[in-house]
Amino acid sequence: MKGQHCGLFGSGGVVCKFSIYYPIGCILSGLDVRGDQMDAKQKIELPRHVSIDFYDDYMHIKKRWRGISTIFLTIFSLIWLYGVTLFTIDIFSHEPEAMNMLIGLFLAVMSWFIFYSTLSNWVNSTDVFVSKNVVEIKFGPVFWPGNKRFELDDVKQFYVKTRITSSAKSRQVSYQLRFIEKNDNDMVLIEGSAIKEYLLFVEQEIEKHLGIKDVKISEE
């Protein structure tokens, strides 16, 4: 089975592909997986909006943005658009004042931003490409700022960080896959997962793919 073209690194033979359970994709493709690895990895359940493809010379992690929050954002956008439309009709139904014109301009800019954010959440994904020499992070297909490219000579360690958000009535725990550069910059690779084991698995696979020795980080 041949891999499809995937951005920076072109195409190559698919080693393993999975989106929900690992190593089911490996089993279907006939890849030999050791028993101890299989027992551990079969328990890893990936979020439905995440897929990971392994190729001969790189791996591709894809995280779609679309989720429950996108539905709420869409509802908010429709309510906002309705309110802005009523306000605009009211402004132009009589002689507009300068202040009302400025408010209308501000609302128009905000409406464009909300619409653009909503569209991006429906169609965009974060694509992480990891080769032997480069880690590249891309957002698209709708333009979104923040694309990054890191030479692996600058990366010394990957790790999973726990984030705890507390309030008077709730306590939420989420996890990030991060990496530390040799100049000690701490960067986010995958944001906001509720499944720690999934990110730990991705971390281990990246380190194995790159030949990086796992070292315990104090933030883990």
C-alpha cells in the first residue's frame, strides 16, 4: 500500500495507519508487532477527531478542530449575526450618527472575525509531520496563523504535561504534548486532550521514530 502525498514530506510506503485503536491498522496491513507492545497499545483509544499515519520516512498526526464546541460557536455566531443585523437596520432607518457608525464598523469587524473562526473550526485541522530531520506544524485548509517548522537538531525532549483548571464548582484536567528545545524554549505540539494515555503513546512513537531517549521531565 502506497502512502498519499502529505505536505512537506511527499509520499512513501505506509507502515501503519490507525484512527481509533492501535495496532488494528498494523494487523490489517500485516505488520508484525511484538506481543508485549500489542498488549499495551491495544488499550490506547485515540479521540475520534485524531488520526495517525506511519510512513517509511515520516509520521503524520492529524487533529481535526471540529467538535462539540464548534456547534456552540455556530449557535453563538447565528445569534450574533441576527443581533448585528437588527442593529444595522436600526442605524440606517434614520440619519446615522457618528458614534453609531463607529459602533457599526466595530460590529462588522467582530462579525467577520466570528464568522472566520466558526468556518475554521468546521473545516480546519492541525497537521503535525515528523521526519528524521524536521517537525512541522500546519493549520488549514483555511488560513490560520501559527504554522511552525522546527529542525530536530533544536529539539532535545518530548513530554506530556498535565493542566488542571479549577473553579468553585468544577475541576478539569487536560493534557498537552510538548517539546523542549535545546535553548530551553517549551513549545506545544498537541493541545488539549483529555486522554493522557493517547498523548503518552504519541510521545513514545515520536521518540522511537526519531531515536530520542525518553528522559523524565519535572513538568510531567
